Amino acid sequence: MLDQLEATKMSFRDKLMGSRAIGKFE
């Protein structure tokens, strides 16, 4: 379940803002 959630979060942030979201979430 965790893997799926994390994968979805990554895909979501990548689609939402792209590389910008990466810096915000990480």
C-alpha cells in the first residue's frame, strides 16, 4: 500500500508542477 501511495504522490506532483514540486515535497 505504501509503495502505491508514494508512486501516486510522485506521479501527481510531477504532473501538477513538475520539477518544482520535487523541491517542495522533498
